[in-house]
Amino acid sequence: KDKNLSHVIINERRNRRATKFLVERAPHQFGSAEQFERSLRQPLGPDWNTALVHNKAIQKPVVVKAGKMIDPIEPPKAHAKAGKNLNKHASLPKAPSAVKA
């Protein structure tokens, strides 16, 4: 739509410096590239959203206080049957549950 404007110069050459910022395919939570691009267009700033929506959008998914012990990741049960020595930290005490916000 801008090509008919006299004061607009359109450069269609490939910018090699910008290619490192391009995404090859949409992340797994998006069904298509259009959904991904639509999510990028939605502003997250407090100027465009209410304070509650802004804080929820930028909030970390899990909050753990500094110094808290976090349990190691457990292998899936199918893999645990195949090799019994996968969980080397079985004798360590369990950490208290992480605080979810």
C-alpha cells in the first residue's frame, strides 16, 4: 500500500545483519506464524494495559526465594524402569515446595 506514495522509498534488499533476529518457525505454543506475529503486535506496557493485566503479563511463572532448595528434576516413569541408577540424589532430603505466585 505504500509503494504508490511519492515520499516513501522501499528497500527490498535482504539485510544480513537482521537475519539473526528472524525466527525460522513459530514457537510450539502457536499454531501458525500469523498467531505468533499477532502476539508480538500486542503491547505489554503499562501505557496500553491496566496495572493488573500488565503485572500479570510480565510476572515470572514461578517465584522461589533466594537460598531455597529446589528438588532435582525426576525422570519420567518409563525411563526410571529402564535404569534404576538414573536418580543419583535419592538419598538427599526433599526440599520444601516452591512458592507459586
